[in-house]
Amino acid sequence: MVMDASYPYVAVPDDMWSEIKTSLQQAGFVCFASPFKQYTHCQSSSACSSLESSFPTITFSIMGEAAHTYYDLTLEPAYYLLQDDENGLCEALISQGIEDQEAFLLGTPFFRKYTLLFDFYDDTISIYNKPSTSAQLAAF
């Protein structure tokens, strides 16, 4: 799993992408690839707020510091569907991963929900909910 605040999407491994793309298309999204495969765009002319109930919460299980300790981090549709008010389109911020890589790439949608603390001294990452709590959710 890779975390990159400058990456605009949550990229999923190739073997998951075709199923996700089909689900998006069935919900009325049109998907097209940019010159860079990992920047596949899926957009709908419907408002995101009317589509959110059709999409699942995505759960990422991340292994913690202690052996056999896993943390489930969720990403609700409100974080991975983005309303573009300028042109009225809803964009799905889920994209195809980089070819031949099995890793997830957690970009901007993940950073919209969570605050991450990178401790280079202790070589750890701590993850916190942004909204109303400062309770630590995970450390690894």
C-alpha cells in the first residue's frame, strides 16, 4: 500500500479495476482513459449526492505494529465521489492502479478523511480521523 497526498485518486490493483469500472458504468458513469493509464476518469452527469447511496464504503485493512493486529480504515462514497460544480459532473476518484503493481495507492480521497503523522525518527505512521476526534486509529 502506498500513500501519496499529491495523487488525486485511490488506485486499485488491476485485478479489481474491471469489476469497479463495471459497477461505475452500471450506475451511469462514463469512464475514459487519459494518456496515463492510472488516470482513468469516470464521470456522471448526475449529482454525487444522489449517487452516494448506490456505492459501498471501501474498507482497507492495514497491519499494525504488533503482529496480527489489523486496523480497518473506511472510505465512504462522500470521500471518493467528487462533485464538480463548475460543469455539474460527479467524478469517481477511484482509478486503475499502475500496471503490474498489486498495491493500492491511497491518494487525496484518503487524505480528505484522515490525518497522517509520519514519524521518520521512529519509522512509524499514525492515522487519525479528521472530523471531530483526535483519537489515534492506527500505528504501524
